[in-house]
Amino acid sequence: MPEKERKDNEGTLWDNKFKEDNENAPDLSGYLMLDGVEKNAAIWKNKARESGKTYYSLRISDKKDTVPF
């Protein structure tokens, strides 16, 4: 199946299958197109210490040849 064309400032994230092996691994990972350059994206689900509210941390990095999930 041909790879879907990525549009600028859009991306796709998947559940991280390696989360079970490493608790520091992101909960979601995938790709996004940012200003015409494909990047890796990762998201961690966190809980605030004081309020207990859920929040998400995001990291964008240069794309590597390996699949990030």
C-alpha cells in the first residue's frame, strides 16, 4: 500500500508498543510534517503532583530512519 502524502503542519500518532518494556518511553509516537520537513513526534501522559490533573508532554525531534513506535 502506498504511503499517504503528509500535509504540512499535520501528523499521525500511534500507541507505543514499546511502552511495556520501558516506563519512560512515550505513550504515543509517530510523525508530523512541520514547515515541509518530516519530524518524529512523541507524547507522554502525565499526572500533576499537586492537583492530580492529567496533562500531556510533547517532544518533536529530527526524523531518524527508524520507526519511532
